[in-house]
Amino acid sequence: MRPFLTAAILCLTITLPGLAQQADATPASRADIQTYFETVHSRDSINKMMDSMAVTMRKLIHDQYLKNKDKLPENYEEQVSKQIEDTYKSMPVDEMLQAMIPIYQKHFTKGDIYSLLAFYSSPTGQKLLRDMPAITAEAMDAMTPTLTRYMDDMQEKLQRETQEMIKESEKETEPAPKN
């Protein structure tokens, strides 16, 4: 009987804190969310994401320049790239994070945040955080040709349809022939 009681107490001691965290439906506080943001390195992630977006944008700008270089100034790429870089550098990251807190509070309870903190504090969670910027950048690189082709096709289709609508509109507004 004594080994059974010891085992039961040990099981309860191990499982109750986890159950309490999962069952905690108390809304997450601002401090909970800020702790989560710090644990997942939100500020760094946003900055890295903007850096990878800037690289992708520079590639798109270069492609646009190559397609239209006879119509664009020689320093087009340099000017537009600098504008993009300046825009990303001046992003109010702290203000953005503060604006996100109520959204996280709406979707996550205190128990949810504790569970997320447990995962992101684990070696696998930290690996995900470390590797996610590279994964995102590689995914953007892989998707860019498809997105560019899709956007080009969509633009061509839109131009064709617009021209057809203009022709139809011109036909409707032409004066009737006089007899």
C-alpha cells in the first residue's frame, strides 16, 4: 500500500502543475505577453524579418530595373533600395510590439502563454527561433520567381481586359451612322 501511495503522490506532484497551467483560463496580462515577446526574441525576429524582406525587395527592384532599364534612370536601383532600407530602419518596432499585446491577450490565456514559454524555452523552441529567419528568407527566395511570374501574368491579363473594355466603351459611344 505504501509504494502505491508514494507513486500516486509522485504522479500528482508531477502532473498537477501542468494541468493547472493548461486549465488556467485567466486572461494573459501585459507582463505575460511581454515575457513571451522577450523569450521568443520578437524584436530581433522583426528586425531579421525586415532585413530578409529588404533583400527580397532589392531582388525584385533589380528585376524591374532589368526589364525597364531603357526607361529608368541609371541610379534607379540605388535610390529605391536606399528608400526601402531607410523605411525598414525607421520602423517603430517597440510601438508595433505594444500594439500587438492586446491581440495576444485576446487569443491566449495565461495558461496558453505558460505553455508557449515552456516550448520556446526548450532546446527545440530555441532552435526554431534561431532557424526561422533563415527558413523564411529561403522560402521567400524560393517563392519569388513564382510570385513574380504570377504578378506579371496578372498584370498582362489586367491590361488586356482593360484594353478590351476601352474598345467596347468606344463602340458604345460612337455616333450612329447617318443615312
